[in-house]
Amino acid sequence: MTPSPYPHLLQPLDLGHVTLRNRVLMGSMHTGLEDRAADFPKLAAYFAERARGEVGLIVTGGIAPNLVGWLKPFSGKLSMRWELRRHRLVTDAVHAEGGVICMQILHAGRYAYHPFQVAPSPIKAPINPFTPRALSRRGIEAQIRAFVRAAQLAREAGYDGVEIMGSEGYLINQFLAPRTNHRTDEWGGALENRQRFALEVVRRTRAAVGRDFILIFRLSMLELVEGGSSWEEIVDTARKLEAAGVSILNTGIGWHEARVPTIATSVPRAAFAGVTAKLKPHVSIPLVAVNRINMPEVAEQVLASGQADMVSMARPLLADPEWVVKARTGRADEINTCIACNQACLDHVFVNRKASCLVNPRACSETELVYRPTPAPKRIAVVGAGPAGLAAATVAAQRGHRVTLFEASERIGGQFNLARRIPGKEEFNETLRYFGRQIERTGVDLRLGVRATAGDLMEFDEIVLATGIRPRTPAIEGIDHPKVCSYIDVLTGARRVGRRVALIGAGGIGFDVAEFLVHEGPSPSLEPSRWMQEWGVDPAFEAPGGLAPPRPEPPAREVWLLQRSPGRPGARLGKTTGWIHRAALRMKRVHMHGGVEYLRIDDAGLHVRIEGEPRLLDVDDVVVCAGQEPLRELAEPLQAAGRTPHLIGGADVAAELDAKRAIAQGSRLAASL
Ligand code: FAD
Ligand code: NAP
Ligand code: SF4
């Protein structure tokens, strides 16, 4: 037998009454399917697919123990017997696949998005319009009893355990941290008093559910906010939680209101595993490392170096339900890697849409988007190997069609070949590796360096045009001046720009090009210590809240990022990542202006009017990032020849195009051919 490539990752974990098959914990993640009884069959299918993929221990999205603890009105809750039946669908489906599943109990406290929220003290969260009501002593008792009852009901519903959410700034964390607990009674003040709520919840839950039930506690180990707990306090709380009956301690990094990114793609891989490692000598129960662990070699490294006993991954298992089985069978190169973009998961959940995944549109649609083998294989031509064409070609070939993929350039990826050059977007390489491997596995006939013509396509039964976009050239006086170039020239290295650069257009690409221009040398996302220094994380994880004064490196250039529409640039970027892009550019002193009128470009530079005031930006270069238009030059000749091609991705609609739409559209089309 060949030795396992990841011996630590795949080692079983004996918890006494149950043995987990490996060290992978699927971290809690809200999908939106938890909120409606009618969606539980879909939720069951979603978890069952991950259990079939051999995940060691699954944790559900947060379920509130009562109404005041709801994240938002009508979100998932378990406090009544009649709510049990829907949960049994989930536990039965997971157990049928040999999986183990715990329900997360999450009381939102002051993060609840409704006016009935409660907290230790009436202190409004900066990310929530509602001010919480301070709990009375009786109110506190009622919350503890609600936790215990939810755990008992979870046991009745067939869960193998519960995870008590004590981090990320939710209710229990609000009791623990001086930032949010200003009480002067026995529930606030001294550490012992601030710990009381967490410890009472754990002690009484353990007493109620018995020993043969997993009790995970998610402890905030690095809060990344002012007024957070100190390291000594965290160690003390961890020890007491172990004594109170916790079976596994999971790591929590950062409150939701923290202004340090913790899971975005620019966060270095496993950047925070050192926090878990620091707690290791102080407790004897298994510890779980979290955040930006997305590939088996990273997970194995964390475990082999003794930093933790398990690794938690949430989004990587959304991206690929077969992550574990692929690792176990030596097929890590087939993993569809989470690129930490948040675009289809967290950004959806924040606007009350069902979660999915940019690289895997089947996520949370397991029962609807099914790639069935085709009974009637066809000859399919796909033109363009950007995200849309790659998804269409590989899904169609996986279903048994004979697919030829034409790509004009010498490599697959389309615009992802530009995206991956942006500092902090190195993960985009993984998507290209994944699709490259899928092309080999599914037998797609890839024709690189071939700009397809209509004539090349006539012999095929179906023609898919995924030819992408062409950059828009705005009608500005002097747009053909030698100072002007396109973002493509800059990112491909065809054009070396000077020290002072203006960008016309502040959409996603404008922001990315600005990020590219202010950096020089290796990306800080590949060097955790440099990244922590930039964002103000104490590398020793000692200071209260784990914060240190940010020390950004000086920008490589002076950059102006401009948009015509009024308001601050970047307002339309992703809900959960836009603030990071804006903060990153502020750190590099990028001048960001909305309400800009472009007057002309000449030898002196870019003449603009900003909020009515004429100004000359005496820049060396003007880079145009003014959006895109569809490139579909093949559509007309094909139609003239009597063929009806399918248009996907940018070739279909360029406005507001992103890879999420491109991949979903390509996959859905291929599932229907
Ligand atoms: P494209 O990626 O443009 O691919 C089209 C392909 O067709 C090209 O490879 C082209 O060579 C080929 N082609 C054209 N004509 C022919 C022909 N006649 N014969 C053969 N081949 C042909 N999106 C996100 O969702 N998140 C991000 O964070 C993100 N970041 C980005 C950063 C940058 C710097 C850029 C430039 C884009 C970014 N995008 C991002 C956008 C994303 O890359 C695009 O939405 C996506 O690539 C569109 O996919 P597509 O397949 O429609 O087109
Ligand atoms: P975009 O987001 O549509 O932004 C285009 C920019 O150009 C805007 O600032 C626009 O706003 C400006 N513009 C449009 N027409 C103009 C004109 N005629 N003259 C001057 N300015 C003009 O497009 P993009 O930046 O090219 O990005 C393309 C797609 O890639 C986007 O849809 C985006 O979702 C995706 N993407 C996503 C990310 C991400 O991190 N999620 C990153 C990169 C790209 P004004 O008109 O107000 O100036
Ligand atoms: Fe990961 Fe992006 Fe998919 Fe979310 S949408 S799971 S962040 S790849």
C-alpha cells in the first residue's frame, strides 16, 4: 500500500465515545437554507454530499436558541419540539453517508439584525443600526437555559454534538470582552465575572446532554478589536472551558466589526494558525485551527507541525465537496480550490440570497444543478477558454459529450490570467490549475493558439461562444495620446508605467490595477509577517485584541483612482470585501475621487474637473479601466450560415460581468446540452 500523502490530516481522531475518520472539520457557514423549513431537504442534500466526500466532522450554520438570539427575523432557530423534524432530515442524510454532524448554537446578541436584540450592556455595534437592551439577571438566566434546551433538542434531532459559538463578537463573546461588557454585577467587571456566562452555558449543557455528545466551543482567540481580551485571559478561559466539559476547542479569529481582514483572498494561507498553536501547551483537548486553510498541503503542514489537532474549513468544502476524498486518494490536483473571494457565499448571505460558490455553482443547488451523463453524446465546440468557456467545456465533457475547446492565446484562463497577477489574488492560479486538470481528465480536445473562425465551427452539433470582452475606450479628447494605455498592457507587462499614474474607471479592475501599481516585489499575501505588519496585527498575538499599530510599506507609485459617478469609489464592490480594497488603497495613499469629469489628455497630463473644480493631474501615464464590451465577432457569420450559437460570459453580456456569472452560465448551459 502506498503511504498516505497527508498522514496527519487523514489520521482518525478518537473522542472517547466516537472516532472521527480524519482531522477535517467543516466549519459553520450560513447558507440561507437553514432559515426555511421548506429548504431543509436541500440542506440535507448539501451536507450529505460533503459527508459522502469523507469530511471528518460537519458543523451546521448557526442556529439560534431563541427568538432574541436570531441573527435576523425568521433565521434558523431550534427552541421548540415541532422544529425537530426538519433537522432530522439533515442528521439522517449525513449519518446515511457515514458522517458525523454537530449543530452550531449561535446567539447573535448585539449582532442580531432586529430591534429585540439583547447584550450584556447597551452598547451599539458599529455594524448594526439597533442598540441592544441590556439583559437583566433573569434575562441572563433565560439565555443560558435557551442554550441548554437547544443542545438537548439537537441531541433529540440526531446531531452528534453541538458547537457553542463563543467568538466573532456574538453574545458569549460580548460577555467575555471588556469592550462590550460594562456590567458591574456578577456577570461583568473582573475576568471571572465576564467568563461566568460562557462557563455556565458549557457546564449546564454538558450536564444536560451527557458525556457521549460532542461539545465544541468556538473561543475567540484573536479579537482584532480595541477592548478585546488579553492573551492571559484567553488562556484562562480556555482552561476553564476544558474543565467545564468542552470536548473540542475551535478557534475564532476577529470580530465581525474588526477592521483587519481575516478570511479574504489577500489574507495569507493559514495566517492565524500560530494563534491556535500558542494555546496548545495550555489545554489537553483537541484544538482546531481556522481561516485560509484551503489545500491539503497547507492543512497537513498545520497538523504536522503540531499547531493544531484539526483544521476547520468552511468555504473550501463549499467549493469542493470531494476535497477530503481527493486528498486521500492522491488527487489533490483535482481539488476545486476556494479562492476566498466571498462573491457567491458571504456576499450572497449578507443580502439574504442563498449561498453558492463562484468556482462551484452546484454548491447549495445540489438537487437542482445535476451533471447527469448524457444519453446522446454530441460534438460541441466551445470558443474561448476563459472561465465561462472552461466551465462549459469541462462540464459538457464530464457528461460524455465530445468537446473541442478553441483558445486564441497560448494558455487557458482568459482574464483570470490578469487577475492572478494582482498582489493578493494569487489564489486565482488554483482555478486555472483545476480547469487544466479537468480538461485532461474529461478528454476535452484543447486547441491553444487557435483563433477560431466561423468556418472551423460548422462541423459541430452545438457551438458555444465564450469569447469574452474587449475593453471599452472612452471618448475623451486625447485618448490616443502616448501617455494612455489599457489595463491589459499594464497587467501583462507590455507597458511599464512611471511613478505617477491616473486610472480612468474605479470598478473592480480599476481597484485591482491600483493595487498592482502601488506594490513592488513579492506580494505581502505570501509573507504573513509583512502582511500582519501592514494591517496592524501583533505578531506575538499578545496585546489585548491582538492589535498593533499598522505599519504599511510605502507605495511604489502615486496613483489617482477616478470615476465619473458621484460618491466614494468602490461603493459597488463586494459587500464583505469592498471595505478591504478601499482600506488597502487608503493605506497606500491612493487619491480616490468620484464625480470626475475627464476634460482631455495631453503632454501635461490628465485634465479633469473634480466636483466642479478644474485640475491638472501631471501624471506620467493614464491607464483606462473603463469597463468592457462583449466580443462576439463570430456570432454574425454563424447566424448568416444558419447556425444559432450559445453565448455565455462576456460574449453574452459584458456589463457587470464577473467570474461567478461566467462559470455559472457555462456550467448551467453544459448541464442542459
Ligand atoms: P474571458 O475571461 O475574457 O475569456 C475569453 C477568452 O476567449 C479569452 O481567453 C480569449 O483569448 C478567447 N477568445 C476570444 N475570441 C476567440 C476566438 N475567436 N477563438 C478562440 N479564442 C477566443 N471576476 C471576479 O468574479 N472576481 C474577481 O476578483 C475578478 N478579478 C478580476 C481582476 C482582473 C484584473 C480582471 C481583468 C478581471 C477580473 N475579474 C474578476 C473578471 C473575470 O475575470 C471575468 O468576468 C471573466 O474572466 C469573464 O469570463 P469569460 O469566459 O466570459 O471571458
Ligand atoms: P466596472 O465595474 O463596470 O467598472 C468600470 C468603471 O469604468 C467604472 O468606474 C465606470 O464608472 C467607468 N466607466 C464606464 N464607462 C466609462 C466611460 N465611457 N468613460 C469613463 N469611465 C467609464 O468594470 P471593470 O472594472 O472593468 O470590471 C469588470 C468586471 O470584472 C466587473 O463587473 C467586476 O465585477 C469584475 N471584477 C470583480 C472584481 C472583484 O474583486 N470582485 C475585481 C475585478 C473585476 P463611472 O462611469 O462612474 O466612471
Ligand atoms: Fe470560496 Fe469564493 Fe466559493 Fe465562497 S464563493 S466558497 S470564497 S471560491
